[in-house]
Amino acid sequence: MTSKPRVLLVHPNMNPPSGAGCVAAWAAQALQDDFALDIFSWTPARFDEINRFYGTTLDARRIKNFFPPAPLRGLFPLDLDPWRAQPTAMMMRYGKWIRKRYDRTLALWNEIDLGAPCLQYVHYPYRSRMERREKELRRRSPLLGFLYRNRPWRIISGFSWERMKQNITFVNSDWTGHCFTESYGAPTQTLYPPVSWSAPRVAWTERENGFVCIGRLSAEKKYQDIIAILADARARGHALHLHIIGALRDARMDSAYYQRVHALVQEHNAWVTLHENIARHELEQLVAQQRYGIHAYRQEHFGIAPAEMVRGGCIVFVPNDGGQVEIVGNEPHLRYDSHADAVEKIVRVMEDARAQDDLRNALAARAELFSPERFVRELRGQVEKGS
């Protein structure tokens, strides 16, 4: 009997809530049946929670998840820098040691060097700023360039920009792909993240005249802006309401903002409701019952949340920047540049039934681009070709 090809999937933390975790979970879903799959993570994967949150059906009996020992993992929370690079650097070093045991290797956390070409999924080319800084310092002083190049994370990881550029690179949006190619001169393929959806479509006439927004309860999501925008729309005569669906991910980083969101919800509790840590089927049912969605994260590289709302049949308003404009098909009626612009466009759409029909049809045609079936098919096809 022919054994299944062995695949190594490298990702620091698949646990929710995280758009990157969603991509990693569905990549595992794509591979668990036809490949012998090992997942190397910094944080142990909680498969029941992952399935509940992302809509996957990962089987822990068929997947080997291994990770650094607890004492080593316990050292790094002592470092108060939330952007510390050492855990990822150690994963790259260990990946170099073990990758020869596998037929295929995937790295799903931005620019990665595992010692030989692999398939990498880039959410945003964060390390490009380091490369630019390194080149700038080398021009100014060979000594400064040497010291910058030999910082701890580089020594630990053995990272090479040139090896990284040889990877097959998937990106989460055309916008991210442009950023990557502009930074590194290397090609990319856009593979939109997967958005699981199983709730039945609710007719427009049966939906509430409400808004929904989704995401972790952290400052970049700008829930205060969403509430302010919709408060002004209400002042224009629209008795709308808002459902915030969220979860706290990192108490060290986000606790102050978490308390601020709670205070805002209490202040506006006549029309704003917060739903914390709800199950996937509850999220889908709630979204499917609302007519509209709104997002406020600026320069979002893709945006799982607006894609979820589009999959749920909502008309979704997004900031006019980043990869999120691709989710709404670059529709000008749904892209806002400012607070006032958002209020004006929301009111205009809410008062125009024909515009609502046109926008719903356009977004329904976009929704298939974000389906798990498309993601699984394209990712598995690339892995079968070799990576």
C-alpha cells in the first residue's frame, strides 16, 4: 500500500480568534484526509475550540500536533514586547532541522525561511520593513549593517531574505500581493481566506433593519467609530440597531480597550448589544437576521469579518483602503473615507430600495470567492503539485 505524502504545516497559533488562525485551520482541513499531516505550532492547538469557532471538522486523531516544551514556551510571556520575534525565530530554526522528513512544507505566518522553498501564506509582508532598514544601515555603515543583521532573532532563525523569496507565496488579497511584490520583487498568488457559512439565507424582507460588526475586542477594530457613525445615522431618522460580535484575545494588550467597549455598549444599550464568545452557529444566525454590516479597521489587509458579513447576505460598509475593498468588489457606495462619508452613504443606501437590490446581487456574486470549498480546492491543488 502506498503511504500518504507527509506534510508539515508550521503556524504559531491556530487557536481563535484570528484571521490567520482561520487560514491555518482550513489549510489543515484541506490536507487531513489525503496527506499525513503534522502541525508544528508554538501554542498547542485546541481542536474542539478551533472547530467550534472556524467551522472546520479537524480530527485530532488524524493530526499530529507538536510544539516546544512548556518551560521554553513559558519564558517568552516574561518579555513585555507584544511583537517579540523570538518564538517565530525558534520555529524557523526547528523547521530547518525537521523539514527533510516531509514531502511538502507549508508556513502560514507571513515571510518564512525554512531552509528550502516551501509554500508560504502572507497576510502582510511585515518583515519588509526590516529588510529596508538593513539595506539602509549597510549603506551608511558596514558595522551598523552587520550589527542589525545579527540581532538575536536573525541568529536564532538563520533567516535569509533570498531563500524566503524562493517560496511559493500565497497572499490574502491583491492589495497585500502588491505590497509584497513592491517590497521584494517576487510574484504572488491571491487566495482569499476561507469563510465557513452554513446558515440558511434569510429573505431581505424578513431581516431586521440592523447592523452587525464582528472581530476581536481590540483597539484597531475601532468599535467607538462604528457606534458614533451609526448614532449619527440614527439621528437622521433611522431606527437602526447594532450587534457587536467579539471576543477578547490578549488580556495584556487589550484589557483597557475591552473595558472601553463595555462602557460604550452600556451607554448606548437601547440600541447596541455585545455578544461575546458565541458559537459559530449563533454568529451565523445573528448575522443572517440583519440587513447591514459595517467594519472600521483601517488598512485591513483582507478582513475576515466583512467577508463573513458578505457571506451572510449583508450589505457591508468598509473603509476605503486596504484589501477589504476587494471584498465588496470596490463598490463606491460601500467604501467610506471619513465619518461623515460613512453616515451619508449608509443613509443613502437605507433610503433606496433599488440600490439595496443592486448591491445585494453584486455582493452575492462576490461571496463565492471566499468560500472554504474554493480555498480548499486551490490550496490542495498547489500542495499536490509540490511545495
